[in-house]
Amino acid sequence: MSRRKIIAGNWKMNLSLTQARQLIADVRDQASDYECEVMIFPSFVYLTDAVNLLKESEVKVGAQNCSEKESGAYTGEVSAAMLSSVGVEYVIIGHSERRELFGETNEVLKEKLKVALRHPLKVVFCCGEPLSIRQANQQEEYVSKQLEESLFALSDEDMLQVVIAYEPVWAIGTGLNATPDQAQQMHAFIRNKLSEKFGKSIAAQTRILYGGSCKPENAASLFDCADVDGGLIGGASLQAKDFISMIQSV
Ligand code: PGA
């Protein structure tokens, strides 16, 4: 089964409006003849601009988070329905920074998944273990629990709208990426778990991205692995040249 690879840029809380517009224009105008699906995840406040600037382009726009609530008195929150209404197509759910710094539990993430898919956004669902868990060689048990307690509540139909990103926490923003062997091993494990829960066909269709210190120098060796279907890229997605070079390399 051939899966179309994805190169996705998670901009996190970075860039001014002028810089964001410039980066969007560079990606739109300079990346050409690529085979992968390209996505960018700017801050909420730049999403409308991004959607407008990318109207005639293949580049997809996503948000970095959404509320688990439908609507109402939740000051400061942004709902899935709002994102959908401005033309956003994807949302990241379960990034380790949201889990760690903002206390998002597997239970909350299960609710976010449901509300996002209902609206209907496509989801990039993140999972991955912290360093202490990797050192204790318990990464498979840890990631299993993240999948079982959030993702496995979905129907088969909803699961087809989800992309998974495996992002070992110890590799995010540290410059220390997982080796291709470590990534492949975990991706194969995740695909096998998907197969047990959702069946072989859905498991074979689901794209599983690697994230954590991806850059042009290591991208090809990671993305060449059989079960690695592209990358969720943080720091290197803020540099047009680096991001485009990764787009062109897959
Ligand atoms: P990084 O971040 O590429 O800067 O390590 C990846 C991510 O957090 O999605």
C-alpha cells in the first residue's frame, strides 16, 4: 500500500504577522513539483491570512490546538467549529507541549478528537514518550496507553481522518533526533496496534509521521523508513529554505 507522504510545519508560538505572511508566500511560491502533501500549522491569529494566501495552492492549513468544548463561556478558547468556519482543514491534537505544559490528559484529548472530527476537521494526533520512559525501555507501553485512552475511542470512519505523529519528547527541539531504526521500530509498533484495533486496511492507510529535530540533514534517512510517512517539523519549518528542501526531498 503506497501512502502519500506528508511534510507538516508546526510553527508553535513564533513569528510576527509580517514574517508569517512572508514564510507562507515563500512556501507557496518556491516549492514546486513536489509529491508529498504539505501542511502548515501557524498560530490561531494567522490562520485566516494563511487560508486566504493559500487559496489557489495545494498547501493545507491547520491549527495547533482546539478546545474540547463545543462552544460557550470558555474565555480564551478556540472551538473546532470556529476553525472549520474559517477554512482550516487540520488540527494538531495531543502535542507533547500541550500535554506537559497545559496538563492535557488522554481523557481530554479523547474529547478533543471527537469534537474536531465532528466539525469536520482532520487531525494530526501526537504521541511519544519522555526521556525517562525511553531510558527505562518502556516506550511501547507508554505510547500504547496514549493510543488506547484517546484514539481508540474513535470509529473506523473517524480513524480514516487521522494522521498520527510519533514525537519522542526527548527529541523535540533538542537537536537530538531518533535514529531511523528507533523511529521505524516505533512506527511499526504503532501500525501493528492500529491493525489490532481498526483492522489491516485502516492500519495500512494511516500516515504515521515522525517529529523531533527533523532537519534537511536527517530527513531523507528518517522518511525512507518503511513505516515513516513524513514529518511534523518544528524549528526547521520556520526557515523557508529548510522546509522547502524537506518538501522537495520526499
Ligand atoms: P522540532 O519540533 O522539529 O523543533 O524538534 C517538532 C514538534 O514539536 O512538532
